[in-house]
Amino acid sequence: PEVTVAKFHVGIQSRVEDLASHLDVGSDEVQIVGIFGVQGIGKTTVAKAMYERYRNSFDSACFLVNVRDTIKEPNGLISLQEQLHDLLETKIDVGVVSAGFQRIKRERRVLLIIDDIDDKKQLEQLAIERARFGSGSRIVIIAREEALLKQLKVDTTYSPRPMNKEEAIELFSWHAFGKCSPNEKYSEHSKTVVAFLGGLPLLLTVIGHDLYGKGMKRWQLLMKCIANEEARILKDLFV
């Protein structure tokens, strides 16, 4: 199934190119690539765009979304394993975790994205091992901490860079005003908000969306919060 990609592709193209350079899609070796960075930096967004670009270059492809939370749900692990069986075209009803662990081994060239892990045991539960995938396969693991990726012995790591000022103001404007630049009336306020948010796409999207269609009173309230550093409460929820 297709994954949902970002509505506004500001800055994504260049970051997909950066990530693609780590994938080395033409190589016959099984490669494991790690993506790391703070929440809101755009790790999953870039991975989704890369997935949609390259999925047809592989025998099969799978994007396991939000593994950290999914694996804690009732039957969550089994559900994830069944998605892996679909990826490898085994079409098996896993039924129990132990059986699923033993059966995930096939010789297909696959693209697998594992989104949001925070513990090495999660990959062990999913039986994600280099030897279980066919020649030329690519496994991409998304985590916040680079240290975890090093524990997993990935071949290479990539971290999306924060948006520059031009990218940030454009993304924010699409969400706040429905166009690529701010309304003149709110231009200076927009620059203040964008500078405060520090180039994090998630925050630019969330705050911009919240301000869409709102009047000057709402903007002035946000300016006051930023001046008093009260808005850091919101920022800390994501970072």
C-alpha cells in the first residue's frame, strides 16, 4: 500500500537526494541505513518520500509505521510480522510470535522502512537480520538517537538537516496562509515565529496550521508567548 506523503514538499527533494546517496540502490549487498534526529526534524517525512520514489525498483516494499508504539499494542507484534510476510510474499497467517520469528526469511530484493524504534529488542522481535533478506535489499531504520543505530551496526547513518530560513518561511506560509509567502500584514510576525521554531518542519506545520484564518489577536498572543518564552512549552512537546 502507498504511504501518505507530505502535502507540501518544501525542501523534501534535496533531502531525499541526500538520503538516496546513502542507499546506493545499485549495490548487490544488503545495506542497512539509519536515519536519526530529534522529533519534528522530518525523518519520517523524508523516508516516506524516498520510499515512494524507489519502491518500484525492488521486488517488494514495506513501510512499518510507528513501530515503537505499535509493538506495545495487543497483537501489535504479530501485525507487524504479518506485514513482513506480505513483503516477502509468504502470505502466512503468523498466529503466534514464535512462529513468525522463525518464518521471516526469504530471498527477495526488498525495501523495508522501519519507522520509530527506541530499543534494540524491537528489531530482534521482528527478526530483522541482514541474512534474512535477499541480495540488494535495503533496510532503513528510523530512530531519534544515533547511539541506538550504532548498536544495531547499521552501514551508514543520515540525519535530515533543519530547514534554512527560506524553506522554513515557505513551509510555514503554505500552512498559515495557503500560499508560498506570508501576507504582508503578518510578514514580520511570521519571521519571528519561524526564527523561534528553529527550522523544525513539524512545528512549522503545526503552528502554521493553527494560525490559518486567524486574526491579529491570535498572532499577538503568540508573539507575547514567544517573548515570555511561554511557547517553549509547546516546542518541548516535540523536541
